[in-house]
Amino acid sequence: MRFIVSIDFDKSLELPFNYNKILQGFIYRNIMDKDLAQFIHDKGFSYEKRKYKMFTFSRLQGKFSIDSKRKKIIYQSPVELIVSSCYDDFLLTCHCLF
């Protein structure tokens, strides 16, 4: 299952080129069940020697410009973020992102 998060903001949004950890933190902070968020973040699901968080997300989608000198991406409102997971409990507790 997947959902699309539409984010509006008043001014432009400046992010570093490598902003994946910022988005990941945004997702973790918006999981309403804090025990589940901690479990997914700290442990995840194990299979053999690997651990899986059971969700994935896209880069931000929308209008942007690049400031190469400052190594920033500047987004204009609105932007969209796609979050996907096969773990239903994860998606049900992220409903505040809709």
C-alpha cells in the first residue's frame, strides 16, 4: 500500500542535496504509535542477517531549482512525498500525514 503526502509551505523549502535522512526523520516523527516508531527505527524485522524497516519513500516531487554553490535544492510549494509499505500497522499509524 502507498499514500501520497502533499506538503504546502509559505516560502521556498531549502534542503541539502542529500536530504533522505531528513525525510526519514519526518516520517518517523509522524508515526502516531511511538512504540511502533521506536521498534521500526531500532529493530525492524529480521530475516537471516538482515533487518528491514518495511517502508520506503520517494524523493520530493515538485518544482525546484538547484543552488550548486551552496549544494541546496530549493523547492516551491507544493511538493509531494510518496510513502509505501507492506506493513499495514505502519500505514495505519501514519494517518496524520494524509
